[in-house]
Amino acid sequence: MLTSYIGADVDSKMTDLAVERNQKIVRRFRVPTTIPALEEVLRSIPGRKELTFEEGPMADWLYCGLHRCVDKLVVCDPRRNKLISDDGDADDVIDAGKLACLLRGNFLRPVHHSLDGEQVVFRQWMSLYHDRVRQSVREINKLRGRCRMYGVRPPRGAMRNPEVRKVWLVQLEQSPLAEQLKLLWIGFDAVAQQMEICRKKASELGKGKQIIKYWKDVPGIGPIRAATIFAYVETPHRFMNNPHKLWKYCGVGIQRSSSGKDKDGKPKIGILQLAWQVNRRLKDAVMGGAISAINQKHNVFAEIYGRLVRDGIAPGNARHTVARKMLTVMWGMWKTQSRFDDELVCQENKSKGKDNGKGGCSR
């Protein structure tokens, strides 16, 4: 049976589809970007069908609505396609054909999407929460910047405490700064209210997730970090049994790059560096948890960090090692649905330290 490779260039209004069979574009379609219209086109194509489109704002919606219409659906990473798609002419019709060609050649990097509607909504609320947090930081910076224009330093608590703010603004009543700050604080208060609504909604959706409760026992991991990791990783089986892929996705994994040979004809030693194409929100959560655990002292992760630094490891590298260790522990807890046990982490670290000729935990 012949396979039809279908590339879709998706726009908010119209979608261009190119159908490739036997290495030739045999049909093209241009339809409105609606699930019924796309379903009708896909069902009209005979035989086995494989569909691809690039990751974007509508990817979740399209993935859930179209996965039943095809034998294989790949949501692909647009960054991976950039060099190829930018070669030669480019428009929606041409890009759809290029996607079909890349799909046939198995050159696409899939982007994970879940069919669990509840999980998708949970991730959306966590995404909105983090967006509102960033916006609140912007609003605070605008307020502080406006104060600097007049050589004024706001008192402690004025940014978030309405009572302190009110008393301070009375003292500035004759200054044009007071009127400007009142206007800016309207925006900040609105964002702060939105942030609180998002936090409560995410907390409500996460109540039934047992692993989030277990993760709160991990040093440095609070409710927001636990919910963020759960929302974006989605499932412990996503990375099979390869923690290196999980580390790289969360921004704490190391990748090696090498090229050429030295003067003796031997391959050059590879350069180790952190992966940069990562989920930034996950990286903030994991690295934030590791740094918090290190600063808290008197826990297994702080002891691992101290041992690494004493052994001559640079503090930055030691922090990333602790983050990888913490992430692996949380991943294991998720797969087994078990609580955090620092004694088990310490025992594992002792055995590794003995193998490497280094000391383990002090406990």
C-alpha cells in the first residue's frame, strides 16, 4: 500500500496541504483552518496517510482534532527545519511541499503533544501563570524606572503593599511623579490579580496529582516548581529510560561537539557544553530547585554540592550536577509513585563515590 506524506502549512485563517506520493507532489489543497474542513480533506485521501505540521500556538488543538484522521501525525520542531525551509523560494504552498518531503525522509524532530485534555489545560494554566509573573516583573521595573527619573527611591513594601503605597503617594502629591505612578500601579495591580487567579486555578487542577504532593518533600522544590515540572514533562515515560534526554530537555544536560583531527591524526577531544535548545521554564524550575536546596544546607543535595566543590569541581558545574541528580530522583519518584527518601539518595551517592574514589555523603 502506498503511503501519502502530507505537509501542512498552517495559518490562522487558511491551511495549505501538499500530498507527496512516490517522491512527487500529487495533490494540493487550500482550506480554511477548521477541524471539519481539514478532516474532510484528509479522509478524501486514500491509503495510508502521514501528516506533519510545525509546532505553533494551534498545535495542541490541531493534534487533538486530527490524530484520528491519519495513521501517523508528527508535530515537528520549526527550528530544526529552518535551514532547509529557507533554502530557495518560500511561501505557504512551497513550505507545505517541503514539509511533506522532510516527513518522507524522516528528517523531522517530533514535538511531544498529549491527548489528555486535562493535562493540556493544566499546562496552559501554568504557562499563563509564568507569563503573568514575567509581566509583573516588567511592571515593577517600569515603576522603579519612573522613580529613578525623579531621583526618588520608593520605600520598602511600596510596590506590593497598598497601605505603604498610599501613605507614600500622599507625600508625593505635589510631584508629577505621583500621578504617573498611580497610572502604572493600575497595570501592576491588574497583573498581580491575574497572577493570583492563575495560581489558584493551577493549584486546583493539580490537587489530584499525587506525585506533585510527593515532590514537595524534595529539598528546594515548592508547589510552583513541582507543578511546572509536572505540567511540561507530562509523563515519566516520555523519555523512555534515557535520563540524558530528560536532562537536555530541562536545560541541565551536557552535549558534546567535536570536529577534525589533531596534528597526530587523532580525533580532537570533544567540547562539552550545556544544550541551548531547551524548555526555559523547566530549566528555571529545576535550576531554581537545585540552588534553593544548596542554600538551605543540611540536606542530601547540599552535601553532594559541598563534596563536589571540595573535590575541585567548579561551583557552576557542581550546581548543574546537583540539578541533574535532583531531576533524576524526581523522575524515579514519578515512575514508581513513591515518596522522597534522602537515605536512598545518600546510599546511591556513596556507592558512586566509592567507585570513583571519592567520598560519599557525610551522613
